[in-house]
Amino acid sequence: MLLTVTDLHASYSGIRALAGVSLNVAEGEMVALIGPNGAGKSTLLNCISGIVQPSAGQIRVEEAELVRRPAWAIARMGILQSPEGRQVLPNMSVLENLQVGANALHGRRPTHDLDAVFRLFPILQERQEQLAGSLSGGQQQMLAIGRALMGGPRLLLLDEPSLGLAPVIVQQVFEALAQLRRDGMTILLVEQNARKALQVSDRAYVIEHGHVVTEGPSRELAQDNSVMAHYLGTGGH
Amino acid sequence: MDTLLSFRPLFDLFLIHLGFAYSQYIVLRAGAFSIGNVGLSAIGAYTAAILTVNYGLPLPVTLLAGALAGLAFGTLLAIPLARLRGVYQAIASLAFVQIVLSANLYAENVTGGAMGFSGIPKLVGTGTLLVFALGTIYVMLAISRSRLGRAFDAVREDEGMAVSLGINAARTQAIAYMISGLLAGLFGSLEALHSYAVEPNQFGFHLIIVILSYVVLGGRRSVWGPLVGVALLIALPEISRPLADARIMIYGLILMVVMNFMPRGIVDTLVARRARRRSRAANPEVRQAEVKG
């Protein structure tokens, strides 16, 4: 296993966000975390990347324990997060944003150079001289993912990449994710758009109230009407 | 020729203050709001003056010692300042400048106290100043284009995001303090060995305001910002010399006008405007409102 999370607990300003979550991600696997708003999905991702400190539990990448490591050190190990809400550095150019991403390499071998990122997201090449803040929402999302790729991810953490995007742009983003999966990238994807997430991933965990309520191969979960109806309402669109 | 020669002291002042401005610029670029560099310049100036007059050491040694003294104290200063942010950082660094000033006042037998330290031979001329100023610009450009420069920008723009991209923010800012200290110490030494005498209040609140004005007026991000700021604010009082008494007022007025209409400073505002025009031309569907700043 590349990533092993064991019995993780975390609280956010007094509210229990994670109540004993365990999950794992194998090398080359794409795993989706789905569940309703406020289920603890983002908190889990933020615990892995070191932005949030869990109150108990373990997070291991191979043999290394991540808990209590500073966020910058975790990023340098190649555990890279594309944050929720398309966070780019708005006053820096697209190219500079991508170059900043390479800081996480810190001597490790890159997985993607600029050309590879531009092949995945051709629009970024066209807009490379522009300020990142002037991009559309979908382009900023692509930039945030591209920036993480520049850091040579061993594990790519994606937080709600489809949030607030138009359906046609969501389609483009998910096509890029499918391409990354074919290339063998290890990805942990947090998504509210459950149907899309189950289409693109190998396995999935359904999280509710800080617990894993069910897990399994994505294809089986997608066909399990009780999962779709009970945990995900209409099951996305 | 005579008129050109009469501008030489002004040009020397420009070169020295350019170095001071870059020692201020580099910390602001890294997102640290420290004005401690003025204190570090004082340390460099006194180190060079004392080593030259009392110990008769040669110029290269005294300059190196002044620069290293600035570097050493800059590194020390980085430790407490790393725990502070924004205006608290500024206040703490101002306290540091006051401490250096007081130390220079009270350590009379070493520094000459309030009377200052005089009888320094003039070992530094326009040529030496020009070499160091050009060298500084070159180094600033090299840093600007390096990974370190982009790390400075990321930490300044969004420290939390920089950290999640694998940038050790505290370490990055510490490097900025060290470069700042080195420059402050070096140009403080050059100032001492150029102007026959140094006195404690020369490196006080007035100099802080002047240097901060250069960088704020010219720009905090582009390497050319401080250059434009220093050139403008040094040339301005001379050009407006006939207006004699109104000079300080004009200085203040220009600062207020620029701050209101070009809050990022002259160079950075122009650069941003050009980038925005390009963005609009290439991407007409994106509304102007989405562009921040």
C-alpha cells in the first residue's frame, strides 16, 4: 500500500469531523471519497497533506508516518494536494504558478515537465503569460492540478475538482483525470459529483458523519442502487 | 563638464541608497514586513569605520567585515521576526533599529557616541560604488529568475498555499533576511568609507522612511522597482530646487498621488496593467471583475 490511514480522528473548531476513518490506496490506483457535504472528506485530505492536525490515528505513506510532519515536508515527499476552490496565485502568471509547483520536487525526479502539463491542458499553454487570476474557473482548476503535477506527485490529492464548474468543463477535467489514471498516477479524489467520481475511479469509499459507511470497487458501488439513493440522494447527475 | 561633475555627489548618493533600497526590497518581496535593514546598515557602517580607523585594515577586509556583520545580525534578527507577521513584524524590527541606535549612542568609547565617528578616510569613490550597485542589480535579477525568487513571490502572495506546495516559508524568509543583512552591511560600510564620518541618528527613523518610500513608490516585486523609486526620489528634490521650501511638500504629494493611483508602486503597476491588457486581449470572455488587484 502506498497510503494507509488507520483509525483517524480529527476535530474542526470543536466539531468532530473524522471519527475513526481507515482507508488505503495502492500504488497506481485511483480511489474516490464520496459522501454528502460536511461528511469529513476534505478534512481527511487536509490531514494527509498536513494542513489539519488529526487528534488521533495514523497516516502512513509506505513506512513513513505523516502525522505531525509540517505541510511543506509532506509536499516535498510528493504528497501533493490540489486544494478546493481552484486556489491559484492570482497575481502571478500561469507559467510562474506552474514553476512554483516544481518547488516540491526538492531533488526528486519529476513526473511531469511543462510540456507534459501543457499536453494534458493545452489551454494553459495558450494562456501561459496571463495572470492566473484572469483565468476562468475551469482554467484555474486545470492550473491547480497542473501545478501539483509539476511537483512530481507520488500521491495526488484532489479536492472537489468539479466544484462550481459548468458541465462541459467538468467533462474536460474528468477526461484529464482519466488520462492521469491511464498513465498510472496514484490519486485520491474527493468529489460530491458521485456518479462522475465512480465512473473515473477504481475503488471508492463512502463517508458520512466522519465514518466510512461503505467501500468497494467503483463499478459495483455505482450499480448498487441503495448506495446511490441512500447515501447520495439522487446520486448526482 | 562642470555641471556634470556637480551632480557627482548626487550620483554617489543614488548608488548608496540603491543598495539600501535593495536590502529593503528583498524582505518585502519575500512577504516579510521588516525595516530592520536600517539597523543592519548602521552595524555595517560602524564596523567598517572602526576597523579602518582604529585597526588600519585595508578596504577589501573592512567591506567584507561590514557585509558579514550585517549578514550575522540579519540572521539573528530572522529568528524572533519569523514568529511575527505584518505590522507586529514591522514594530519589532523598528525596535531593533532603535536598539542599534541607542547602542551607538551609549557605547561612546567605541562609537564616538552622539558626536559620531569621524576622521574616516575616503576610500570609496564613484567607481567602487558603481561596481557594487551593478553587482547588486545583477544578483537581484538572478535571484528573481531563480526558484528562490518564485518561492519569495509565493510566500508573499499566499503563505498557506506556498507551504502546501513544499515551500518552507520560515526558511525562505530567513534567506531573504540574510541577503538583506548582507546588502545593508555592505552598503552601510560603503557609506561610512565614502562620507568621512558616521553618526547614530543618520541610521534612524528618517532613513527608514526614505528607504521604505523608494521601494513602495518604485515597486516591491520587479527588480526595477527600487531603481525607479530611488532615481525619482533623489532627482526630484534637485529638479525642484528653485521651489526650495516646497520640496518636502512636493515629495509628500508625489508619494500620496502614486500610492492612490499606483498602490503597488510605479513599476509593478505598469507591469500588472500590461499583463491585464494581454489577458483581456487573449481571453475576452473573462470579465474584468475577475482580475484581482
